[in-house]
Amino acid sequence: MVPVRESHIDVLVAGGGTAGVCAAISAAMCGAQVRVIEQNGFFGGTLVSGIVGGFCGIFERRLPHREPDLTVGGVGLAIMDRVEALGGRSALCRSPLFDTYRYDSCILPLVLDELVLQYGVLPTLHTTIIDAGGAAGRVDWVETASKSGRERIFPRFVIDATGDADLVFMTGGAYRKNAAELQPASFNFRMSGVDESRGGVPSMAQLGGVVRAAVEAGEKVPFTRADPMILNGPNWFDVVCGFSRITVDATDTDDLTRAELEGRRQVLPTADWLRKHIPAFRDARISGLPSHIGVRETRVICGEETLTRSDVLSARKRPDGIGRCAWPIERHIAGKPQAELVPMEEGTYYDLPFGMMVPQGYQNLLVAGRASSADRGANASARVFGPCSILGQAAGTAAALCLEQSLQDVRRLNMEDLRALLAAKGAKI
């Protein structure tokens, strides 16, 4: 048997996606010794592995009488600004319901590497968390496996940013997951050689018209999304194509394997369809595939507080709010080719509550990212880049603050202290 090494750390962050990187950097900025474990060979999670293409959930709701402000500050804003400085962020992209920036998924992981190292976070890539345990509401150890063997890490505080609530699952915590209701995943891909002079990239509405015309003419389209999108990023020549909607339980390895294969199966015929129907794509070629299908939803924890659909639509504010979000309820529905898209009914943003990151029954564990506690409607709003970066910064800051104040239970943390420190670090509270 391979021997198990042992190590200790102040803050262990499980997962190096948006929430995990922001958590790790924020905890390190506050003086904690931090280690981040990531199963891929890069940071960025779905933004990189899934070729998402856009920084979603970063602006307030647009109102007729004013331009929307950013909801993201602090570490999330630093990431976007650095990507822009390296030529990897587009100009503002506007649509009727929301505004975004597009980004270059080759530049983003370079920026994340830079920031992780700049703030002294200990990175561990190509490493899988295989088990965890503890007692009395504490995660006492986390075990990993890699080419170097097995390692048992003893952290003082833990942040689960796996996106799947893996540590909560491994330690027997409460979560919800109905495999029949999970939001479908997307298998985006990149095409290069798009010729703007031939009419350019169609909007979602225009593309939808082309799809409908093809179907009405008796053509069977080779993709599974009735509301496909094409995102032109910082480089017009290179675009992201989102044409698939694939039902999958990404915590089931067999089902995930099936979904990955199905996503790749759709790429070649979809690219051929684009060359046939969109003049700008006549000479375009496939230039990038995702390394992991773009998962939207798996396990979601049962937290001390649960963000609800009503909270989102009513722009609810909270005394324990640790950040802002105004992304609409963008819920992709299994068995349906089109997504539900519901904007906020009033206000400019809603508050993300700290309690949505606190899993019931735990003292030294926070869950940041799309697995944070939310009902199915709210999860469809709070799962994107903006809120995930905000939750990550709040989790990392809270972890460092608990250690600084020698608090054994995160519930004893004073929210005004946390909010003040977050504001001092640039977060929008």
C-alpha cells in the first residue's frame, strides 16, 4: 500500500474554480496560510474547462433611467481587470436583460496562476480529494490522491469550492439533489476563421430565426438547444458556440462519461450546419473543445439560510449580505430545448446571505460557489461567475477572520466585522 503523507494548513480550499481561487486569494490576503487543491492542471474551473465565454452576473439590473453598476469588486474585479490588461476581455456586451464582458479562456488561467502565486497561496494541481472525516461538526482531515501518492491534510478551516459539495457529501452532511431535475449541461466549442465581412455573427434572436427556418423547411438540426448562442469575444476571428443541452448527473461517473461523449458527437455536425447556414462561418474551422462538459447543477447543500427564487425576484436585502447579484433566473430545464429566463421584478440587485455558505451542523466548513444553499430558482441565478467570485471572497475572508479571532464555530463570527473587512478589501456590500 502507498504510504500516506501528513500535512497541516490554516485554510484548505477544495477546488480551484472561480469560488475556490477567490476564496484562497482572499484568505491569504488576510494573513492566513492557504492551500488550494485542484483536480485539473489549471485554475478557473468551468470558465476555462467548459469554454463558457462570458463573465456573467457582474452588473446590477438595468433600469430605464440609469446605467447599471458593477456588482463585483475585490478579487473578482481584480481578475477581470487583469484579463483586460492582457487583451483578453471584450468591450461591454449588451442584451435586453443583462450586460456582460466576454473573455479569452486562454488568458484567464494565466491570470489566475499569477494572482494565486502573487498572494502566497500554496497551489496543488492534478490532485483529487478522495475522502474526508471529522467529528463534532468539524472537518478534521481531508485525504487526497495524486501521482505522488496519498496525503492526509489536517486543516484548521475548510472551504468546499468543488461545485459538487464533495466534502459535505464525504462527511455525511445534508444536501439536495434530484437527478431528474438537474439543469442540463452545455458542451460549448470554439471556432476560428469567422469572416465578419460576410454578415457577422448573428444575435441569439437572429440565430433562433435561422434555426426555425431550417426546421420549418423540414431539416433536422444536429444539435439539442433550441435557443443556441454564438459569443464573439475579444478576438472576432475566434467565437464560442453554444448549441447543446445535455441532461446529466455529473456526480455519476457513468452518466458523466455518456454526456461527454454525446457533447463531442454533436460538434462536427453542428459546425457543418453553421458553415451551411451562416455566411460568416463558411470557411471557419473548429479550434477548441472543452476539457470538461459545462455542468450547471449537482448537489446543493442544506445551509443555515437558503436563498430563494422570491429573494431573487424581489431584490431582497439582508443584514448578513456579503455581496450583490442581479443575474436573472436562468434555469435550463431537463427535457426542454429552451431555458427559463426571468429577470428581477424590482430593484437593482439582491443580497447574497452569508448563511447560504454555512452547511447545517458544521463549524469549520463553508461551501462557496454553485453548491451553496439555494432553491432551484435561486440557484439558477447565483451559479455564475459574479456571485461565485463574491461567495468565494466572503468565504476566504471569513475563514481568516475566524482564525484570527480564535473562533471555533463560524456561526459566532460577527457579521458587521466580516462586512467591514470585505468592504475594506474592495467588495461591494
